[in-house]
Amino acid sequence: MPSPFPGMDPYLEGSLWTTVHTELSSTVARKLAPKLRPKYLALPTERFVLDVPHVTVEIRDVKSRQLVTAIEILSPTNKRGDGRRDYLAKRRRVLLSTAHLLEIDLLHGGERLPMQQPLPPAPYYIVLSREEKRPVSEVWPLSLAVSGRSALGRRTSAKKHRWRRKTGRGSPLRGISSTSRGRRARS
């Protein structure tokens, strides 16, 4: 019988996720480092959310050590309960700074990131919030391909969509208008 989850292992969202998350974050930092030198550094940083380790890849300016981009590979803890609230607070801090935010969601479970418009149908997403284009984010819906076809048997492509972030209750950008851009805190 073929897997009901083509292209992914659903058991990785359980107890093995911490290992996958840590290794994937470290690999991203290691692969980016030579491409960013000499002006920037790619550093994996660890924090604990509800006693679960989370690794963020931070791209920092070499001279000032200022955060330029945060790369978040979302974990099950980021998408549920108190861990979600903690992540959305951290996300808000990054979005209020001058840093870019790249969020990679490779999980089926939990709540998706808050957006003004519904996300296009896909099992996975990459969301890029460029500081100079906020509140508009770029969204890449992804499906893992099996022999060039998605789980639904369709041809795969990396089509980019632009979506506005939610501006209502619970939004990471609530109360921020284009006139407040210059007053954002620097990290």
C-alpha cells in the first residue's frame, strides 16, 4: 500500500522532530555561511520553549553584529498552545525590527501563520517578510514531489504568491502603519 503521506514521514512531527529541527537548522547555517562571507555571519542560536530546544538561524552583519535576517524552521511547539503564543511574540519582535524574517513550515499539524488572506492549498509553506515590503509577505506553497509529481499527482512548481498579513486581532503587525516605519526598534 502506498504511503498516505507521499514525500514526508509523519512520525517526524512527534518525538523525532527535535533532532530533525536541530540538524536542519545547523545544515542551513553551514550551507549559507560561505555564501555570506565576508560581510555576514550565519549563526544557529538555541532557545528553549516549554523545555523544548528550538534553533533559529540568524544572519548578522559582521561589523555591527546587527540581526539582518532570522530564519525560523517552525516546530510543533511553535504552532500550538503556549508555545505558539511565545513564537508569535518573538515573531512580532522580529517584524518590528529592521530584520527580514524567513519562516519555513514543514509541518502538517498545528495552526498556520496568521495571514489576511487564506493560504493557497499546499502541505508546506515558506513565508518571507522583507523589512522594506511589510506588511506584504511573499509565500511559497510547497508540496514534496515524488518523481516530479506532487502527492496529488500534479506537476510541481515553486510558484510565489504575495499575501498581506492579517491586521486584525492576534496579528503580528496590529497597529503598525506605514507612517510608523521609522520608529521601529533596531535589534
